[in-house]
Amino acid sequence: MIKNFLVLIFILYATVLWSQEKVTLNGYVKDVDNGEELIGVTVYIPELKAGAVTNAYGFYSITVPKGTYEVQYSYLGYKFQSVKMEMSQNIAHNVELKTEATVIEEVVVTDKRIDENVVSLQMSKNTLDLNQVRKLPALFGEVDILKNIQMLPGVITAGEGTSSFYVRGGSADQNLILNDEAPIYDPSHLFGLFSVFNADVIKDSELYKGGIPARFGGRLSSILEVRTKDGNNKKLNVAGGIGSMASRVMVEGPIIKEKSSFIISARRSYIDLFLKAADQDNLVHFYDINAKVNWKTNNKNRFFAAFYAGRDVFNFSDEFGFAWGNRTGTFRWNHLFNERLFSNTSLIVSNFDYKLELEDPVQGFKWLSNLQEVSIKNDLSYFINTNHELTFGYHITGRRFSPGRITPNSEGSFFKEVELQHMYALDHAFYISDQYNISDKLSLDVGLRLSIFQNVGKSDVYLYEDPKDNINITRTDTIHYGAWRNIKTYINLEPRAGLRYMIAEGQSAKISYNRMVQNTHLIAAGTVPVPFNTWNPSGYYLEPQLADQVAVGYFRNFENNKYEFSAEAYYKDIKNVTDFADNADIFFNEDLSTEFRQGKAWAYGIELMVNKTQGKLTGSVGYTLSKAMRKIPGVNLDKSFAANYDRRHVANIQAAYDMNDRWTFGATFTFSSGRPITLPTGKFEYQNYQPDVISERNGYRLPAFHRLDLSATYTPKKNANRRWKGQWVFSVYNAYNRKNPFTIYTRITKNDDGDTIGDGYTKEARMIYLFPILPSVTYNFKF
């Protein structure tokens, strides 16, 4: 009886499915002027009150019952388009949208719909609108997305001298920075005056602070994903800028019209040329190059190849110099298996290196170090229906860590050639994520990532009588591991979940949870992130770092989306956070593992933000109240202490005013509490050795950090009738000449003549600051 009943139910269910036979509409949405795929375009069918948005590659897929429908395509800054379609079978329909607004006759792509902050399931995510960012103050006329990211709630600048940043109580190395899917290990040029991202070639950028999708892994705190333009496949364009410290040029155009295109951009500073002309021996410069080609064989296959190279070089009086750089390459294949299954396969290579060199007949040396990695990623999206999307994939990454090789560069140098052993790792990840619109009000996103990390040979592991004794180091044995032999394996599950509930039109509540795992550890010699730090993999003595974060938020728009308001609260718990023993010897230490210390950290805070998105005056006000703490056995007498990026109060203001068609004025102001710092308080003598007496870890705080930047942009009226478009950008960095400390060092107390005061043990603090008021003028052009 039960069996017959089940058969009847199955027949009825199959009949219902047959009676509701469905078809799929899919395609790509592009900019009609340049052929760039558009991200986040809304595709909506009003008869069904259902729709979809284009993904990161401009692709959309929507499955509906057979019938005749109106299909609407809408996108901020582009003209609305509506098409009547009879859907009796699967349809591939590509769309080109026309722009409505221009900036120097160019629309900058943004993937933000008007009410995205409210209706989007994703929380703790910020998408930068480059159209708006261009109106804000830009140092030396260079639009810098990293400086604008540092103005977001929950994000704290690392200070002058670096482009690094901290997110929600995490350290700078816990941010994964991606350029066309390839990792960037140091994002700074000229000690933070410029970043590695050239805005001329940026198509889209997103920062995830929480609720991180399952396709991302490898870092604890945030993901910054930057995508570059594909290149204009309709016509040739040239753009660039001539500034007081650096210039840039970008060329893009079709290889085969509407089939393939290219884009290439180059940028270089020329401070070194001015210094050389002034007979100065101190030379400093940077350069970077972006290049990309893409081609479409048919509507189901698209290929992309992207390349980046950037380098900074500092030479002081031909006696001392250092340099660092990133090089990356990405080859990507987009493939459409069928109307609903979309695939992106990427091969990624990355190399980060640095060198130090001292020219001296006795102490001369050269130090080289690098980190190389190769990744293969396959990400798939299956569009089940208008309310259900499944994403899944597999990633594998191989890494080679080269901590350093020292070689003498003079015959009389007392340095001998020494090389720390290489370390190798394999990182596997499987993930799956399901985004489901349960109802008009309730949406859910759940995901799971499986991380399998292997520290492999060829390598030697030293065993110690006491692995935590970094004073009297005693090796007891050495274990030799051959090539590819497994040293240590760590397996971790990383669950992710997000929920959005529409309270009413224009307001929503969201909650998210994510666990993240990090298997690469920064070996930092100081509290300020600088390029000359090395990285180690998890292994025999280092366990993976794990972070659990919960966030809740309330989002509301006012006056027809003219004002956006958001309030988020978060709590983050971190296990196995990596630190080092007090007075650790990190420089070229073959027994570095004895300096490792791992413990726990926690952070929590509240983030408030108000955006004004329409009108002549636009901008934002953000405020963050937060706390970040650590407790690590063997550090600070086992007592908890503030992390060196703990800044209790952070407030940021950005404003842009379009006075008329020719003049736009911008201003940014940032304030943050002083960061903690560890300082020696004195010296004592022990067997003719005078070690420092260290205060409690991060027991002091630097003065508060604040800065005002101003800009004015002039666009000549004659631009409208000429192919050559020009624009002048006037900016002032640090407008009231605030001396924000880069760091503080201590020395034996001395008078103005340099004579020691007192017993020779008392110390005084001295502040180093980098940048005074810096005015600049830049001319931007396009033709």
C-alpha cells in the first residue's frame, strides 16, 4: 500500500514538473562603447517578479517557465533597456548598454546598484565606485584605491610609510590582496606615497571584511579583490597623466574588432632624475607595468592573459641600497558548459622578492629573498533557477619560500656566503556554496571550504632540547626530508553562512559567520609593515592560524536611496596567532623556530557609516569603535596585551563637491587613536653587555594620527568638442602639516650638543615622521 502510494506521488510530482517545463535565458552584458563586460547588471522579469545579476565576468543565467516576457536590463550609470522575448526554448542573448553619465567623456564601471547595500545578501563588503573616488584628493594626482579603502569603517591605516592596512583586529599580513586573482605581497610604492594599483586599468575592486564567500581562503581578516579592464575591443584609446613626481600612460584597443583586445599601462616616478641632475647620490624610484589581452573564440569560450610587474629601488650614496617587487601572471579561461553551468579556470604565478646591499670593504654583503607560488583554480557556478545558485570548485597552490641568501660583495668582507634552507608547501582547497532566496524577504547563503595544507620537503627539521628556549639553543637531532616528502599535514573545515531579512522596503537586517584558516606566517621584525619581512609556512613548529568571526548589521536607505546608513557589530576570535618572543632574533636566524610563539587573539567593534550618493555634494562619514587584544604564552609574562594595531577610535570623512561642469573639489579627513608600541625603558650591564630593559609589550601609545587632504579638479569646457580630453588635478597632502609619527626609537639621553646626560643608562624617545605638507599638480589626458 505504501509502495503504491509513493509511486503515485512520484507520478504526480513528475506531471507537475512536466507541466511547468522551464527554459533558460543567458548571455553577457557589455558596455556598447568599449566592449567591457559589466559586473552586477540587474536582469529582471516583472511578470514573474524574478531576476538575476551578472557575475564577475559579465555573465547571467535565468531559468523560467515557458512563455512571453519582458526582460529588463538596468545598471547604475547606464540607460535602461527592455526587450520582449518569447521563451519557448533556451536562448543566448548578449546585451550592450549605453552610458548616461561621463567623466572626461569616460564612464568608470561600478558594480553597485542603487539599493545594493540593503537588498544584497552579502554584508561587510565594500565596492569602490571609481567614478566617485576620482573626485577625492589624490596624492600627486594618482587615484589610489588603497588610501580610499583605509577610509572605510573597520579598516585602519598602518600609518605613514606604507599602503598596508588592518581590518577588524587582524594584522596586515592577514589580508589577501589579489590583482586579477594573483596575490600581491606588498602593495606599496615609495613607502606608501603610491600603491601598486594603477587606477587607469582598474575595472572593479571589492573588499570583504566578513561574511567571506567560500571561494576565498588563505587569510584570516579580509579579501581585497581587484580586477583590471579587458581592453577596448571597439576602438583605440590612449590615456595617461603627467605629474610632479610620476607619470603614466595607458593604451588599449582591438586586436580583432569585437573579438579580441589588449590593454597595457606603464607608470614611473622620476625623483631619481631630479636628484641626479642636482648631483645627489641618493636615488629612489619605482615603476610598474600592467598588460592584458583577451580573445573570444565563440560565445562559450573566452580567454584572458594578464601580467603585472612592479619594483621599488632605493640607493643611498652608492653605499647602501634595497629593492623589492611583485611580478604576477594570470591565464584565465571562461567556459559555458550549458545554459546554466559557467566555469572559470585560472593558472596563476606570483613572485615577491627583495634585496638589501651594503657596499663596504669589511662589512659588505648582498641579501636576497623571495616567495614564489603557482596556483590552478577551477570555479563553477550552476544557476539552478531565479532563486537558487550553486558555486563550487577546487584550488591547488604550490609555494616555495626562500628566506634569504647572503653573499659577500667585497674580497675583505667578513660575511661568508650563507643560505637559509628553502621551504615548500602544497595547499589544496575544495569548496561549495549555495545561495538561496527563500522568499521575497529572506535569503540565505551557506558554504563550506575544506583546506588541506602540506608542508613538504626537500628540507631539514631541527629538533631541540627545548624548542622554546631561544637563549641556550641546543639541537638534539636533525630529520632529513627528501623532495616532496610530507613533513606535516593540516586539515581544516571552514564553514561560512549569511542571512538577510528585509524588514521593510529600504531596510534590512543581516547576520554572517565565517571561519578562515591561514597557513602562511609573516616573520616581522617590527610593528610597521615593511617589505623586508619574510614568510614561513605552517609546519613542524608552526600551526595554522584560525579565525572565527560573527557579524550582525542593520542597513537602511533614506530619501529614495539618496542617503545610505549602515551599522555593523562584529566579534572575532583567533587561535594560534603567530608572534615572537621578547627580544627575538629574527634576522637570518637558522634556529628561527625557537623564536616562534603562538597564542590567541580577539577583537570586537562597532562600525557606523552614512553615505550621500546623489546631488552636487556627495561623500561619507564613518566611525569605528573597536578593541584588539592578544595573549600568548612566553610573551609579556603571559599577560594579555593590546595588539600593535589596536586603535580604539577611528573617524573618517570624505566629501566631493561638483561646483559646475568644470570644477570639482574634494576633501578627506582621517583621525585615529595612537597605536600601541613597545619601547625600551633603559639598559643594564651584564658581563660587559648592555641589553635593553623592555617595558610591557605594547605598553606605550603613539600620539593620535590625523590628516587632512584637499583637491581641486579642473576639466576644460572645450573637452566636449575634441577627441583630446584634458584635465588638471591640484592636490594638497597633509594640508595643515601634521607630524604623524612613522615610528619612535630610543637612545641614551643626550643634550643639544650630543653629550650624554646622567649615568648613560637612561633613555629618551625620539620620533621619526615622514611626510610634511605635499602640494602637487597633475595633468591627465585621453584621446
